Amino acid sequence: MSCFLTNSSVGKKLVMSISGCFLVLFILFHMSMNLTMLFSYEGYDAICAFLGANWYALAGTAVLALGVFVHFVYAFILTVDNYRARGKQRYAVTVQEKGVSWASKNMLVLGVIVILGLGLHLVHFWSKMQLVEIMGGHASVVDGYEIAATSGAALMMVTFSKWYNVVLYLVWFAALWFHLTHGVWSMFQTVGWANDTWYPRLKCAANIVATLIFLGFAVVAVFCFLKSGEFLAAL
């Protein structure tokens, strides 16, 4: 079984699909959590406290990190295998899109941008929240504000009070949108669902999922930028 998953092209794509599905579900959860900011700062902080340095949150973080690692490594391996087998031509698909999409030809580049955005997110948020608790702390100073490790609302407001952070995150969300429009459909293609009947339905579903994720994250970033002055004045 392990040889199939590591040596077979189909096996590698299956690992990509399973890890990708897991990551999409997590992203949807994260987006839903962030949307709480639009309705209740206290509610968002309560969720952040629940997902702090508790054993279940730490176990979830470890599994998530493993999922990201596996997905990116297998994406790199498949891209290298693809170039070796067919030069610059991407691996064959069972259903040809009407005009090969830009995203399908640049999945690795998009993936790198997504990983870089994830790194930025870890610096801005994880290192100021869960990591602080892991290290035994309770708060950190961000741009002159002392913010508790469980005060996600305040950290969001401080981070997105700067317009360039909003722009960087919007670029990240846009790259994620492109990545998902092809990636979500590819998950179904790998398991053989992308036939002539299901292709347009699955492509539509992929676009809907990617758009919901983009809008969900983007609206929170813009909301925090617009509300940050009022919020920070009260700190």
C-alpha cells in the first residue's frame, strides 16, 4: 500500500486529493470562525480561547501542519514527475477543460504563494496566540498594544489596521481562490467523478466553494480595516 501511495502516479494524486480535501474542510471551518468577528468580538475571542494551547487544539494543529506538509511535498513531487515525463506539458486529465485554465497550469506557483501567505499568517497570528500560550505567556505587545493571547479580535484589528496587510492578505486569498477553483475539481477527477456529465457540475461546485472562501476571508479583513480605528481607540 505504501509503495502504491509513493511510487504510483495514481497513488500520489490520491494522497494529494485526500490531503487537499482535509485542508479545504479546515479552511471552511477557519472562514466560518472568522465570520464571527462581524457579529461579536466577544464570541470570536471565546472561540480563540477554546482553540488555545489545549491538548485537542495542539493535536489539531499538528495534524493540520502534517496535512499542509504532505500536500505541498506531493504537489512538488507530481510536478517534477510531470516535467520529467512530458516536459512542460501538465499531466493528462480525463476531461479536457474548454481552454486550459490559467490556474491548472500554475498550481505549483499558486501553491507557493499560498504557503508564503500561510507563513505570514503564522507570524501575525499563531505566533502571537497559541505559541505564546505554549511558551507559558499570556500576552504579547503588537504595535504598542498589549494583547492577550486569547484576544483574537484585538489582534485582528491591530493587524488589519494597516492597509498593506490588508492588500497582502487579499493577494493571498486571491491565490487561494485560483488554487481551489482547479484543486477542488481535481479532487473529484482523481476518484473518477469528472466525466462528461459531472464535469460542469463539479467545476461549478469548485468555483462556488473557492468564491465563498475568498469572500468570507476578504470581508473580515476589510471589515477590520474599516473598524480598527474605533476599536483601537477604546483599548
